[in-house]
Amino acid sequence: SHAPVTVTLTGAGGQIGYAALFRIAAGDMLGPDQRVRLRLLEIPQGMRSAEGTALELADCAFPLLDSVELTDDASIGFDGTNIALLIGSRPRTAGMERGDLLEANGAIFGPQGRAIGAAAADDVRVVVVGNPANTNALIAQQHAGGVPAERFTALTRLDHNRAVGLLAAEAGVAVPEVAGITIWGNHSATQYPDVSGATIGDRPALDVVDAEWARGAYIDRVAKRGAEIIEVRGGSSVGSAANAAIEHVRDWVLGTGERRTSAAVVSRGEYGVPEGLISSFPVRAVDGAWNVVEDLEIDAFSRERIDRSVAELVSERDAVRGLGLI
Ligand code: NAX
């Protein structure tokens, strides 16, 4: 089989790390013929938990798993890495000011970006899961001198999958019947799940489901699904988040074919999104690169929703600039 690929996970001792690692080691992310070397990057408080996960990985005796290495040193964690899943972050907690949130994440993603720039493999691909994901990805990208900007992405695949699942359920069809959904903008409550170009079977989605629902309750439900999971489950999304991160990387490396999905990628100005922002777009992956699908029609409703979420990204970018974090 192929030479092993080095995969680095930050936050490997946390919940999403726990849900992702076994599937990555089993071949769900890079395919059944691809051996992997795992690097688990944690902070000292998380090392013990990551060690426990490493013991369990050993107990799976996965044939594709070459090695597991633990470290709390980013320059070791990213040394030669081909794929980096940046999961550990400082998400917002109740009462936290935005400036404090961004400062705390600047202190994580600035140094990690620098370590990736200094140590990672030439083909490194990065997906940021830790919130605020888009802006954390921007911070890392801005510190990773020498790494092409488009190698930094943020995860909106979970939002995308939620949007697909909820639309299929509403229409009473199987998931594979649904195509052409887009998540636009920020992985936040302002995100815009767009079904205006979607199809269900061979019909436009808006001929199948109620258009008022699709532009009202549906958008809210997708955007607030994370809160719904917390409410029902008593904890944030874990299995579905790990699954989305794995699918994001799998599509990026192995390609989507004609199938469209959503990912937050560096804007080149597509759809009027300011250049350099890491914003969610309709994408396909071809030859190991994400391409924004550029020819979609944007009606007035969609325009307004996209602009609103992009404005939030601009204000996050300006805030981290103001704090000297980029
Ligand atoms: P956990 O708190 O279970 O795990 C986080 C782990 O990250 C901890 O073990 C912690 O020690 C580690 N960590 C913190 N700072 C680190 C650093 N500088 N370097 C390395 N490791 C570090 O959280 P979990 O449930 O796994 O969620 C992780 C992140 O995913 C959170 O920021 C969360 O907000 C975000 N999410 C993002 C989603 C998305 O769709 N983009 C959805 C799910 C999730 O809410």
C-alpha cells in the first residue's frame, strides 16, 4: 500500500478527538489502503486523557495504524504532518466578551499556524473545527508563512449534513435524493443554509417543500441545531462533528466528483465575499483542491442572508486585526 500519511489532531484528548480517532485509524478518512501515523497534540491537562485513547487505539490492533505519538509541543505535533485537524480551542462560554474569546484563541491558533508553517509537509491540509472556527482558521493561516492560503479551511460540513438530513426528513425522502444544498458564511448562528438551488429527486426542492418553511423555520433549525443537541443530549455534538470532519478531509483528498458540498475556504472574491476571508461556499474537490462552484444564481433573499453572515466574518476579522492577532 501507499506510504503512511501523517495526521495530527489537536484536542485529541477531548470528546470529538475520541470520536474521530478510531474512525481515522480504521480507514474511514483516507481509505482502506492508506496507512496512517497519528500525532495527538494536547495541552498538559489533556495529555492523560489522550494517553488513554492511545491505549485503546493499540487495543484495536488496526492494520492501517502505523504509529501513535503524543505531545504537548506544537513543533513536534506538526512535524511533517500532511493533514491537521485543529479541534482543540477555547469556545465561548457564558458571559465571555468577544475580545477575550478572540485573544484566547489567538494564543492557540497563532502559534499553531506558525508551527505548521515551520514544520508541516509541503502538501499539508488543515481543517479547523474548534470554534470560532472560521476566524481561528484565518488566524492560523495568517501565521503560517510559506503555506498556500487555500490549505487552511474551516468545518461547515456538520451544518451541511444537518441541512441535508433535515430537508430529507421534511420531504419524506431518503438522504441520497437531496442534492445542491449550500451553507454560506460563518459557522455560527448567522450561517445561511440555502436550498434555493437544491433538488429533491429530479425536482427543485422549493417545489417539494413549503418555501416559507425553507426560508424561515428550516434556516433557524439548522443554525440552532447545535443548541438543540445540547438541550436534548445534555452535551454538544460529538459523533456528528467527528463524522463531518472526517468527510471534509476525505472529500478534499479523494475528491467529490460532481457532488457538491459545503466548506469554509479562503475567498478569492467569489459571490462578493471579500478576498482572504475564510467563508463557507458551495464547493467540489478535484485533484486534491477545493473549488468554489461559481455559477449559481443568487436571489435577493439569499443575497441578504449571505451578506449578513459575511458581515459577521468581516467584523471578527477586524476585531482580531485590532487586537494584533493577525
Ligand atoms: P472538549 O472540551 O471535549 O475537547 C477539547 C480538547 O482540546 C481538550 O482535551 C483540551 O485539552 C484540548 N485543547 C485545548 N486547547 C488546546 C491546544 N491549544 N492544543 C491542543 N489541544 C487543546 O471539546 P469537544 O467537544 O471535543 O469540542 C472541540 C471543539 O469543537 C470546541 O471548540 C467546539 O466548540 C467545536 N465544535 C465545532 C463544531 C463545528 O461544526 N465546527 C461542532 C462541534 C463542536 O461544538
